[in-house]
Amino acid sequence: MIALASDHGGFQLKEAIKAHLEEQNIPYEDFGCHDETSCDYPDMAYPACKAVVEGKCEKAILCCGTGIGISMAANKVKGIRAAACSDYFSAKYTRLHNDANALCLGGRVVGVGLALELCDVFLSTPFEGGRHTRRIEKLTEIENQ
Ligand code: RB5
């Protein structure tokens, strides 16, 4: 199950991602927003990220205008490693090296075509483990201070 969330700036992109996941029979839960009325990205990021850290969803895809604000909100949730990505290499390596569990996209930054490619590589790339595990553990140590 993939947790999806956006503010108004990422709403259209979230809708495109929903259609893309449906085509691939990938289940998702939409934590809002549900139209383009102006709203605040932390309000939607928080429940989506909670669903990930509680194990109800395996990863989150979060959209706002830039992808940045919603990534900041997501990274405040203990256990979330969110990455704002607008290129293929970053979306791939944030899985391989950072074990990112939330991909953040900017609906005003990336086109739909690229965004869907970023989702695909993010969802299909495993964590490499090895030396990167130690680094992830150190992130958790900081979080617990
Ligand atoms: C909303 O206008 C915009 O500020 C928001 O979507 C996002 O880009 C913030 O980082």
C-alpha cells in the first residue's frame, strides 16, 4: 500500500500518480487533499507519514508545489526518510543509499511524464544495505536525541 498526499500545489500531480498506480494495480491510500482549494501541506503529510511508520503503508509519495515544504513536514515524523527529487538519479539512489521511505515531488517543478518515472524507480529500487545501513542507523540516533 502506498500512502499518497499533497497540498493544492501538488494536487494535479497526485491525481496523475493515482491513475498511474491504478494502471499497475498498485494499491494506494489517498490522504488528501481532494481538490485545488488552498491548504497546508503538513496537514496531509502527517497522516500519510504516520501510516508509513505504523506499517499500514510501505512508502509515501508526497506532492506540493516544489516538493520541498512537504518533504520538510515528512522529515519531522520519526522514522520517515523523505527525499525531494526532480531527477532520475536522485530518486534511484535515495532508495539504494538512503532507504528513503517517502518520495516528494514538486507539481510546479517536474512534468507528469518525469514524475511518473521517478515514482516507478523509487518504488522498484531496493535498499542496498551494507555500509549504508550504518548511516541510516546514525540518522535514527540523531532522531532519538
Ligand atoms: C503552496 O503555494 C506552496 O508553497 C507549496 O505547495 C509548496 O511548494 C511549499 O513548499
